Amino acid sequence: MGKPLLFEILEKPATSCIIGICSIIWFYIQKKNIGYGNVGLSYETAIEGHHWRIITSAFSHISVIHLVFNMSALWSLGVVEKLDHMGLGLEFYLHYTVLLVVLSGMLVLGIYHVLIHKFKLDYFRRVTAVGYSCVVFGWMTVLAVKQPSSKLELFGFLSLPISFAPFESLIFTSIIVPQASFVGHLSGIIVGYSIAWGLIHGMNNYWAFTMLGWIIFVFVFSLKRSGACDFNFIEIEPVTDASLPSVGFIASGNGRTLQMSTLQLGGAELV
């Protein structure tokens, strides 16, 4: 028999809190009919000064399937919080989660910049990404390097060897969900390897709180600069508006889907 759920929640407090936060945000998004264009990250919105989207996009999910997939994987990866004997543990998890959110978002924008300006793929200027997958793929990669014998449990019945999970999941999601952000997932993997191999190291409470302070400062500053400091950005258009991605993959009453149009936004991607 497995451990009681409450006991597992207490063993993985940071993971449990993040899952709770993402679920609450998803519920709010559903209740307010918030669309990709209002919380997602795109190259175009970033250069317009909406840097706060790096944070909002990471914790936002429009589709319940997307939310469940990410949170199921994250719950399994929460084992990192318990691996103090391997130099990981709760503090490591919190410190590098902050780093993964920021660096993976910045790397996505950097890759978009190269694709747009070097390869003239202007489509990526308006591609809008949402979701916690960058961080999920990052932790998947860290665990694959640090504890390759682990298993990644998905939905309670699917088990993948963690050593191959990052690239297996990258290919799997690209095939099953064409709108899944290959660039976003790959960015998470790159940052994950950088952490696991010690290319990025030295995070402690001082640097974590310093980075968190700068994140809050930039978040508030960019909100003000972009004209969203009055929080009009949460007074959104319905997802069915012609300027936003329409949905039809999930047979729910509100009509959202993973099959998104690419009208004015130029596309939406799930990360």
C-alpha cells in the first residue's frame, strides 16, 4: 500500500504548494475566461515591456489536460525535496525552482530572437506560450542526471525511466499535442542539464532571496511600464474572441481546446 496522501503532501511541501498555486490560477483563468494573450509569454509582448509575462506564463494553464499533465509530472518529481543525502532536498528545490522559472523563460526568448532575426522565421514573434512545463522538464533532467534509476510516474499508471524521460516526454508531447512548445520544453532541459552538471551552481538563501527581490521589482516595474499596473490585464477577452486562440479539444461546457487558431497572436504554445 502507498503512503497516505496527507503524509506525502507533508513530505513534499514545496511541490504541493506549487501544485495548489497552479490549480488556483487555472480555476481563476476558467472563471474569468482569461486567454493566452493576456498571461502568455511571446517575443512581441516581451520587447513591448511585458516582462512580467515570464512569471505569469509559467504558472498559468488554460487547458485542464495541460494542467493535469504538468502537475502529475511535477508531483512525481517532488521526490527531489527528499533527497538531502544526494545534495538536493527542499532548499535546493526552492532555490533552483526560482532559477528555472526565470532562466528557462529568458532562454525561450533568446531562442525566439535567433529564429526571428537569424533565420527570418517571423512566425515566432507572435507565438504565445503558457504553462509550467519548462520547470517540469528542468527538474526531470536534474533527476535524470542525479538519480538515473528513478521512475517518472504520470497519471498514477504510466511509468517512464527517468534517465530517458526528458527526451521521451519531449517527443511524446510534440506528437500527441502539436501545440506543445518544443522550444519551451527544450529550454527547460538545457537549464536542467546546466544545473545538474554544475554549470549553474552556488545558489543559497542569500542569492535566492536576492533574485526573488529582483523578480518582484522587475515584475512590478514592467507592469507599470506596460500600463498594466492597474491590473487591467486581468480584464480579458473571452477565449472565443477572434483575436485569441479558439479551443475544441476538450469537450467541456466552456468550449476550450488544445486546437488553437493562429490569427492575430500568430499561435499559442503549451509549455
